[in-house]
Amino acid sequence: MDVVLQLAQDLGVLVLFTVTPWLDVPATRRLRANPTSAARLSLYRRICCAFWLGLAYVLAVAGPARIWTIARAPGEWSWLDNPYGAGAAIALCAAFFAAAFWPAVRVLRDPAQRVRFTRGMRSLAYFMPASAQERRWWAAVSVAAGVCEEFVMRGFLIQYFRGALDGSLHLGLTAAVLLSSVAFGIGHAYQGVSGIVRTGLIGGIFALTAVLSGSLLLPIVLHVLADLLTLLVYRPDDDAPGADPGAARAT
């Protein structure tokens, strides 16, 4: 039975690197070419289903207890035992999340700022939620992404590559974090090369947050909040009632 689970873990990692990055590419291209509300809703539903199915698979082959805690073994990242090293790592994570949440803070203080941020999202307007129904599904996608991606990308992959799972590789924490970040980046292949690089770096910050906090709880909370706050910053129905910015861009 252990051999079966080990093979299932290996298969899961292989699929994450070679199959899942390309699943959304055709649907995203079709959406970009014809960015209707129905197409967005269909994609949101597919994404939600894929996330939860992926999480179910990972929990079945690895178990939640093994991937929830990201504890450093003796000697791993000993630079975090130094107050200056730990302080620098915490400052880096804090600066990243402060920058990520700053647009929402600006909008809360001055709703007029939302128009400026909306303009900055024009290249992704085809994908962004416009109607009330789309926004509800975006909230569902945000929760699914925050929970499932952290369990799979930060929990499962880091523990797999560092050797914390039975029969997994023993590459060390640094390599595990790098490889999990690469997987997270190519998992967003539908955003193009720049999107892969950007999300890969973001994955590294989430991984560092998991290591610093010792579990997936903080990364999950921050991930969900970061995605949900999009709904605060991007409200085209309020700023341009009746218009669909994604559809307008495609015409």
C-alpha cells in the first residue's frame, strides 16, 4: 500500500509540472477572443472544480497532517535563527503583502482611486468579474485558490521535494521552495511568460511565509484575502454601469 501511495505522489507531482499548467490555456484563449459573461462563468466554475479535485487527490495520497506543518528540521535554513536573517525575511514578506493590499486600502479611503486601478487591469479585463453573478463566483474561486493552491503548491510540493513524505525526494528545503515556486509559476502559463515569472516570485513569498509561520494557515488567509480584495478594487458595474470592459476590449 505504501508503494501505491508513493507512486500516486510521484504521479501527482508529474501532473502538476507537465499537465495542469496547460489545462486552462485553451479556455483562456477562447475567453480572450470572446470575453462574454457566460464564458467567464464557465471558466470560473471549471477552475473551482479543478482546485477542489486537486486538493482531494493530494490529501488522499499525502494526508493533511504531513503537509499542513512546514517545520524546519535542525540545520535547515539556519540563517533564520539569526535575528537579522529572520527580521529581513519577515520584512520582505511584510513589504510584499503591504504592497499587494495597498490598492484596497487606497480604495477604502478614496473610492475615486478605483478608476485608476481599474485602468491598470485592462489587459486582464477579459478575465475579471463584471456582473454580480461573476463576482460571487470570483469569491468562490478566491477561496478555492487560497486553500487548494497553498495545500498543493506550498504544502504537498515542499514536503515532497524536501523528503518529508514517504518515498519522496530529499532535495532540501531550499530546492523544495524553488521547485514549488516554479510549479506555481508555470501553473499560470495562461498569463504568458511575464505571468509565469511574476507568479513564480509570488509563490516564493508564500513559501517563505509558510516556513516563517510554520504552517499553511497564514499563507492561506493571506492568499484568500489577496484574491478577494480584487472585488473591492475592481467594480466596473459601479464605475461604468451596463458596460462589460472585457467584451468592449475584444471588439
